[in-house]
Amino acid sequence: MISVQEALHIVLNSAQNFGIEEIPFIKSVGRILKEEIFADRDFPPFNRVSMDGVAIDFQQFKNGQRAFRVEGIQAAGSEQITLQNAENCIEVMTGAVLPNNTNTVIRYEDVTIESGVATININVINKGQNIHTKGKDGKFEDILISQNTKISAAEIGVLATVGKSFVKVARQPKVMIVSTGDELVGVDEIPLEHQIRRSNVFTLVSLLERLNIPSETAHITDDKPILKFKIEGYLKEYDVLLFSGAVSKGKYDFLPEVFEELSVEKLFHKVAQRPGKPFFYGQTNTCSVFGFPGNPISTFVNCLAYFYPWYYKSVGIETDQETAVLGEEVSFKPSLTYFLQVKLESKNGKLVAFPITGNGSGDLASLVYTDAFIQLPSDKTEFKKGEVFPIIKYR
Amino acid sequence: MISVQEALHIVLNSAQNFGIEEIPFIKSVGRILKEEIFADRDFPPFNRVSMDGVAIDFQQFKNGQRAFRVEGIQAAGSEQITLQNAENCIEVMTGAVLPNNTNTVIRYEDVTIESGVATININVINKGQNIHTKGKDGKFEDILISQNTKISAAEIGVLATVGKSFVKVARQPKVMIVSTGDELVGVDEIPLEHQIRRSNVFTLVSLLERLNIPSETAHITDDKPILKFKIEGYLKEYDVLLFSGAVSKGKYDFLPEVFEELSVEKLFHKVAQRPGKPFFYGQTNTCSVFGFPGNPISTFVNCLAYFYPWYYKSVGIETDQETAVLGEEVSFKPSLTYFLQVKLESKNGKLVAFPITGNGSGDLASLVYTDAFIQLPSDKTEFKKGEVFPIIKYR
């Protein structure tokens, strides 16, 4: 049995590359950028008026002039006009090109305009004020967004600005999620006394949706020849298979044998952790196989603790390890890494994690009352209030 | 000019109700639950075996018996069987019903099975161990998920388990996002020297997508009769109109007049904040109108600081105010609330916010390098490293 650290190391070292695709920029939120985004011109592309008001030649103001005849209007979206007489001014609008022969903008709040003459009501102005100068935010061909950035609303604005209507992003893996277990029936069915409804596959679909990964689902009965036949096909067709159940010591836990017979290279089976000890991980040349233990919390936390980092590594993004302060003392005797469910609270800039003890790894409903798992290391048994540990958020 | 606190108060007091709709549960991630979810049976619905192994009658073990003949197998998904002879045992699989006449499970790791006899290799076992007892996680008709919960992967699992294939959620508002400004051209176009491409509407579309709100977009030229005609139609057709631009003092900033002529009740215009001072907010009986100032950062932060809380209030969810520790000293003289862009780092359980000073509210590209805004109050001018303030995350 290997440690969580060793398991994660193996998982990260086996990251895949799913290639690149080009998609409409407006569909790219949450995806990982696979090209550099350059400025297609200076930003701003011209000396841009940043307040509504009047534009003047500062030298006149400096010489004591306060009243300026309005010579014209420079609207946003109009071609640049030219101040003909240095003693006059031009009314200018936010977003407009600064008129030729002007270099300073006084906002309407500080001006009185009467009978076509603008009188400046303040005595201190600065040359160049209220002008967003050409190229101040970025020069032509500057890199505005680096490769491997996760695209958010902020990046969407920049992509629009530089005219990238299509953008190269990491292709998503093709994923099949498989449940096993003869006790499972469909969500629409009424289970018999000894049956329960399928839930883990839908939880996994939703966890993958958070990463913008579409997925398919299937259920296979606990019958070894059928399992083998179906999985053989899936291994050829998908980049990733996620299983829930059938990886432990039960008489019908056929998956490890089936994987072996289908030449899935076992990278590990069993990790020193709670929940989710019987976790299996293996690969073929083209497919990564995550065999999550079937208890709901086990499947859930293993997906977050292993599949998520594997995906991030595969698409080339680095993520910060979040941490939180333990809000209550915890005692945990087994020498296993303990993924403990917690409720998070933001208190004075600190993230405080309050443990919520459910009824073990089968207690799916307890996930509703928590936000994250705090990861308590295996080499200690007492964890004090105020100590800081890594967390894995799921909301 | 009102304060940020007053503005937010007015916005929250004018929250709308968009009604309720019923959708497939698997499509409900990110939506707000509008019914209580009850347990349709006890959870677990039977005394559930939680480890693969053998089930016995504990009294026999207590009496000193260590070798138990295997009488049968209880698989997951099979009807409950009965132990016929108390001196025997039954092999049981995780997820199976505990067989009649047994009350304790010993996992395979602690048992040797040879010639049909299971010998227990440990001397300490507890009555009832490795059994997840009926109803331990929840009783029939218990509330498992409260109304007004934001649905995540955790809730999806519970919905599946109780057979809620369709679920009632808050209907989303019908939103139109409108840009104005004659300097704007499409993303696919090559702008002339004095033009720039539209970007704010796409940023807003993406910010709404984070809330799972679909939206439509339009562009209207700076022509008052056209603006009035189009907006009159939108006010009737949509729950929310988001505008970007044309709310300040410019000669072509027609929106406030148009709103007045169309009987949009002005709830406020101008807020003591930077960026985004000229923010307009108003309502008709059926439509809320957010007039965001047109500078990119102004539109962005106003959507987060006002539209988001308004939406949360409208659909009935409460959100915690996140806070962060200022990582560097900041000085800001104007008596305005300052939404300052920051890069966040998680350090020892603390969230530390490092200010990134862009080139003003027009500098869209600077959003790429930050994660959040820290909200510095208007009644101070010096903000010290280590002080804690509210933050608004956008990643």
C-alpha cells in the first residue's frame, strides 16, 4: 500500500496530452488557452479621452487664459479633428480620439459653458490630464495573455478586444464513467428493499462538468465476461475511464482481474488513505483508468484528489494548493491520510475549516453540509485547533 | 451621489422573483433549489454491509468460537438470506443486505478461509462492526437538502439517490446586454484608427455564465430615437437590461434621458466609488435596469458588486462575505470606496491580497493579472498591510 504522496506523484507523472482545438472565443470560458494572445495594435490605439469635457492646449492655460471658445466636438467613434486656433477648445467625449493640437482635458464638472465659450473654474490642472495615452496599457505585439491561462470573463474581454473570434484551447479528454454493482437501479426506478439507486456516476458527471469536461455514463452488471467485453471497447474509444466500485476484496470485485487480462498496466492499487483505500489506477498507451472505490464519499474525494490534479497537469495549468486553519481539535489514530469533511468559514481574512463528522464513507447526504475536505497527514494522530492543512474545495 | 452601502441597500431591496421551473436533475448544477428534498426511505434502507468479509452472530465469537463454516454468500443486490445455524457464517459483500440472524462483519483481511471454513485471526471484534445500520444517515421523510441550496455535485448524488429525476429550481432571469458607443465595431472587424472592438458585452455574457444565466446581446448606436425605440421593446421583453456606457456626462450619453422618457424609475445615478462612479440603476414594474459606465473595469466590477448580489437575493440564496488580508500598504485620497484589483495568495490558511495597479478603468488587460477586487472604504485614506477588507473574487 502506497502513501497519498506517492500515489499523487504517480498520477501526475502519467498525465496525458489531449491535443489542441480551435473554438469560438465566447465558448472558451473555463478552457485552457493554448496560444499566446498578442496585442494587435497599441492599447489604447490612440490618445484616448477618458473624461467628458473640453480639450485645450495646456500652454494657453499656463499663460493665464481661462475662457476658450468651443471650436467643435470630438465624439467617440469619429475621426480625429484638429484644433485650428490654439486659443479655442474642443468638446470631447470619453472614448474619443484626443483632437490634434490639444494635450489636456478638463472635465465638464470643472467648466462652465455659455454662449459657445467654456470657462475653466479651477486654477490647478495638470498637462496631459484625463488622457489615456496611446500604448499605455500595452504595445503592439505585447503578450496580453500567456499560454496555459484558464480563460475567465477577464480574458474574454481581451480576446474580443484583439479580435480573436476563434481561440486555441486544450482539447478535453473523452471520458466514460462506469458504475458496477448489481444492487444499483436507475434514478427513475423504485428500488426493491435490497437495492439502491445509482448516484456516483451522476456525482462524477457533475464534478467533471466543473472542469467543463463532457462525459458519458454506463452501468455494467457484476458479470466478469460482460465487464471484460465492454471495458475492452471503452479502452479503445476513450481517453479516460472512471469506475465506481468493484475494486476491493469482494467476490464480485472483478475489475482488477479484468484490467490485468486487458493489459491495463497497474500503476497502483490501494492507497493509505481514508476514505477510498482500495483505489486502483492504471493505464494503457491511450487510456487512463481510475478505479474509485464504490462508497459515495470515496468516489467523490478520490475524483477531487487524483483525477482533478491529473487533468490540470494534462492540460498544462498550475494550481495553488489552498490551505485552511483547523477550527476544532481532531484525533485520528490509523496511520492513513485522512480526508476529513469540513465546512469553511471566511473569518478576518482566514479560511477556517470546521470538521463535520458524517457516518463514514457511505454517508452521501453529509456532503450537502460541507464544502471541502481537509487533508490530515498520516504521520500524526492529533490535529490541533489553529493548525494549517491543505484543503480540497468542491463548491 | 450616494455611498456604495446605500447603493447596495437599494439594489438588494429591489430584488425580483423570477418564479420556479422544473428541470432534469442532471442539468441542475449551479441552480438554486426551490423545494425541500426528503428521504424517500431510510438511509441506508437496510442494515448495509460496509466491508467485504464474513457475517456472524457475535454471541458465538463471545463464547470463544473462532472457526465458522461458510453457509452461503450474500451479494450486493441480492435479496436478504438467513443464517440457518448460528455456529456458521455467511460471506458478505460491501453494499449487501446484512443476512438475517447475523449482527457483526469481520473483513476478509482478518479471516482465513480454507475448505469452506472461515477462521477469525483476531481476538478483538466489536458487536455490530462493519455494518452501516438502517436509517443511520437519515430517516424516511427527513429533509436531506433544504430549499434555497445552490446545487453542486454533492446535491446531485443525493437527488439521484432519492429518485428526484426532475427538480424544482429558481427560474433564471431573461437578460439583454446592450452596448452603446459609436466607436465600437464587431470582434470580427478590423477597427479604423479611431475605433475599438466591442468587448464589454462579451465580458458580461461570461460573468453571467458563471451564474448559469444565459443572455442575449445587442449594440445600439448613439442615436437617441433609435435607443428609445429599441429599449422600449427590451423593457417589455426582458427581466433585466444590462447597459455598458452612455450614462455619464457626454453629449451622446442619452441613456438617463431615455430611461426617464420611458418611465424607468431612477433608483440612483452615481455612486461614490472608483471605478464606476456614473453607475445608473432603475426599474419598471417588470424590468431592472443596470446602467454600467462604459470603461471596461467599471462595467466589470459593477456587475460583480451590484448585479451579483441582486441576483443572489432574487433567487433566495445567502452568500458569505469573503475577506482577505491586504498584502501591501495602499494610499487612496479621494473620499470614494475604492475597488482595487488584487492578486490573491493562500498563505498558511490566510488569504492575502496583493494590489496590482493598472492604468485606470480603461485598462482591460490588467484584469488578466488579478483575481479579485478588494473593497477599501471611503472614510479612510491609508490602508495598512495586514488589515482585513471584503473582497470580490472573479475567478
